Amino acid sequence: MPQVNDFTLKIATVNGTGSASANGLLMKSIFRMGVPVMGKNYFPSNIQGLPTWYEIRVTDPGHLTRAGQVHFMVAMNAETFAKDQAEIAPGGYLFYDSTWPRTREITRDDITVIGVPLAEMINHHFVEPRTRILMKNVAYVGALAALLDLDLDIIEQLLKETFGEKKAKLVEPNMEAVHIGYDYAKKHYDCPLPLHVKKADMTKGHVIVDGNTTAALGAMLAGANVAAWYPITPSTSVMDAFTSFCAKHRHDDQGQPQYKIIQAEDELAACGMVLGAGWMGARAFTATSGPGISLMNEFISFGYYTEIPAVIFDIQRVGPSTGMPTRTQQSDINECAYAGHGDTRHICLYPADPREAFDFAIRSFDLAEHFQTPVFVVSDLDIGMNEWMVPELKWNESYRPDRGKVLSAGDLDKLEGRFGRYQDPDRDGIPWRTLPGVHPKGAYFTRGSGHSEHGTYTEDAAEYQRVLDRLRRKFDTARKFVPAPYIDYARSKPVKAGIISLGSCDLAVKEARHNLKGKGTEFDYCRIRAFPFTDDIRQFIDEHETVFVIEQNRDAQLKAMLQAELDADARKLVPILHYNGLPIASMHIEAAIEDHFREAEAS
């Protein structure tokens, strides 16, 4: 049974009761105590009334991913009480509001039960109904502070930071609620429990932040000045954060805004606005999720063929159709790579955490303009909406945007002959472009129908094919510019088996590798960070007898792309798939790998 600084706490509540703030307070107080911590919020897509859970992993070893076990359950929802009780690992703890005793419902004798009459105490102390609901959550924070040995001074400081000067008067009643729970637990239970938090010094140089916020910050710092969108979970907070950052930082000396953010009538319109702004020379983007990508396909195909820069943040959620909007999945890997009708291939970046979402946001705008094409940043709900502990974000003050091949008025003055918008003078597939209104010589007609190297309409077979072949050549050139894969060999030479994955699977894979090594089996690891795939990935597959491809979807989309794009040997590739909407856990990966080798040995 895990003990000090190594356990998972899960809180079961009802959506709409204000528990999210209390749960965030718990997580951040542990972080401020210098202990690595993970927080995952599992909430329904309705406004209120349905079950919601918040999972906190306290992890001295630094495994900031789901372990797959719960050691301390805070069961605050009568509807899910039986399910929550069943999830507790043997030897764990069940905490509940004993205002309503549940003696008959507590069926396990291998766990410790802790009852605290939260509602009774809060109702005695506070009068207003909504205040009672909110303060009951704060009271369980106080009780847990006593049981787990959390620092009350840190909790109070976090409350002060949360409410600020304008709402400073709210700190006192919140601390009263904290002490109600804290004092009761201290009086009636041996505190702290064997399972508790001990101050450490392992979080310096780190921050707690979500990936949608970091992506928005990266977009602003990259120079994005136009954004168009249509609200959709879980991407909406990208635009909320971008709006906030621009309102604070993106004004000229006279206070005039130097940005434009438009809420369009739908996702297709938003994509069209972004392409129009990109055509004019702005750095423009949209943020959406799988259903939005489906609706944008016509304009994405247009942007690819007419070669207009655009950035699309896809915060993946569970599909198909509406699916489960507030659950995570890697369900759009294929959709983003090949979005649009006809032969299309798109540059895709796959961040693994909020820090990489920040870095890749900046890089995506450079790639979009360098290659004159839509670029996808393929994140997911887990990265985008959950708060992660990551190294502090770093900004390079010497950064200058890569605007790609853009002819100036002076360049066009010197141009001999006719400007060819879709010609390939450098033989890298990337043509030179012009911006509207710069020079008459740079004018051309942008069309999504068949066009020649000069942008003129054509149905000539040879002319059409030359443009399409150059587009493929441009995509191949991108292999040298996209982020290289992260590759880690267990030894100086490749071992027999390797693991390939991408995105938010990363930390679960790393913990699984660590645990499997402890059991005597080592694995090399390749995390794909971009599409098109590089030769390093092909080599990694070739040098291993077995390659486990770990992803969070049902149909092994990444595995299929590896076979199609790299002609990888399908007999080597073993899919490990997770797609129930919860973030993948290291335990799931370990079990799947062990089962594979057990079955292989038996056969």
C-alpha cells in the first residue's frame, strides 16, 4: 500500500456544486508543499446534476499520470457511492459525509472508513443555501488537510490569491469552513494517516497550468493577430485565454487593439475567415474539436490546394458524432492528417503536455507560413483542460517569425517576366507568394479549382498534375522541418522490443517502461511529435522485432498511418488501444504488454 507522498486520491461529487475550486485548492496546496502532483477532472457535459470526479495523484517519484488505482476515495455523491467504494484498492480509505450514515451501504472490510458530518456542521455555521453547498466542499478540504497533513498556511495563501483584493472578504468564511473540517478530523481521528503528504523540494522551476492556456499564450507570442472560432468543448478555453492575453498585451501606443477575434456562425465560416486573414498576410488561427474539423473539411482542402497559411488547434474529444464532449481521446489522428477531399496531407504537431503545447503553438505558425499551408496542433482534452505540473515556460527574446517565401514590392520590381504563384524555382516544393496590394506584378487569382503554375484556371491534365506533384514534394520537404521524434534507447544498442506512441500517452508510457524494467524487461521508446513521419521513425521500427503502438482510440489510427506512410511491417506492430474516455493509465499499458508476451509464449 503506498504511503507518504505516493498515493492517489479521488473525489466523487455532483457537477455544479462548486467542487472544482475545492479540488483545485487541494492539488495546488500539495504542489506548494514541494511534492509532484497530478490532477484530472472527469466531468459531465451537462451544466449540473450529474456525477463528476477529480483524481489527484501525489507522486514523489514524479509519475504525473494515472496509475490505475485509487487509495483514498472521498465519496460525496450518494448516486455513485457503491461504485466509488468498489474502486478503492485493498487497504485504502473511504471518506464520506456521515451526516447521513451509510452503515448498510459500506460493504467492505478491507478498507478504513472515515465519516465526517460535513453537512451537519456547515448547516449549523452558515445560513444561505448556496453558501452551504459551496462551504461543504471547503470543509472536506479542511478535513483532508488534517488527515493528509496539508499546510493550512498554504491553503490560506492560495485562497487569498484566488479571491484577490476585490473579494478579500471571502477568505475569512472559507477559512472558517476549512477549520470546521480540520478541527473535527483532528479531534476524532489519528492525524495524519499513514498515507499522507510530507513537505519536499521537488517542484521548483515548475508551474501548474493547462494546455489550452499555454497554446493560447504561444499563439499570441508567435504574433497571431486574427482568430475566428465557433464554441465547442473542449477547445473554447483556447479562445478565452487568447482573448484575455490580447486584451492585456496586444495594443498600440494609443491603446488601440492590434488583434481581431471573431465568433463565427459555425466552424466552416470560422475556417474561411482564418484563410482569408492568412491570405492577407495575418497570422490567423482557429480552435475546435473533432466535429468542427469535420465541418471545416471543405475549407481545409481549399487552404491546402490554394496554399494559404493557417493554424488549426484540434483539442480532441471522444467520438464518433457528438460522442462524449468532456472525455478525452486521440480520435482525430487520421482526420487531421488527411482532412479534405482529394489527395491531401497536412503537417500535424502532437504535443505531449502543456509545455509542448506552448512550444508547438509558436512553431505551428512558422511552419504554416514557411510551407504556405494549414497546420494542425493536435492536442486533446486531457492536455487542454486538465492542469499539469510542467517545467516553467521559456520564451526566447530573440525569436523572429519565419514568414516564409514572400516577395516584397522591391523584389517584384526586379522580377523579369511573369510572376508564377505556383512555380517551384527552388525545387523544394515551396512556391513564392505575394500579399494583396503590395505590387501589381504580384497579383494573381486565388482559386480552389484546377489551376496552373501561374494561378490561371486549367483542366489541362499535365498542368494540373505538375501542381499536385509539387504539393507532395512540399510535404516531403517538411520532414526536415517538423519536430523530430523523441527517442530513448534502454541501452547503447536497440533491445528486442520498442514502444511507439504520441501525445498525452507519453507519461503513462514512461511509467510503464520504468515499472517493466523493474520486472526485468526493457523497452526502447519513440514518441512521434509530428507528421510527416521522419526517417528516424522508420529506422526505429526496422531495428526492433516487436513494436507496441500505444494510442487512445479504437481503430489503431497511428498504427495504420505507420503502415501506409512508412510501409512498416504490420507483423511487427502490436496495437495497445485505450478509448474509454479516461486518460490512459500506466497499469493498462503494463498489463497489455505482459499479456502479449504471455500469449506469445503459450503459442
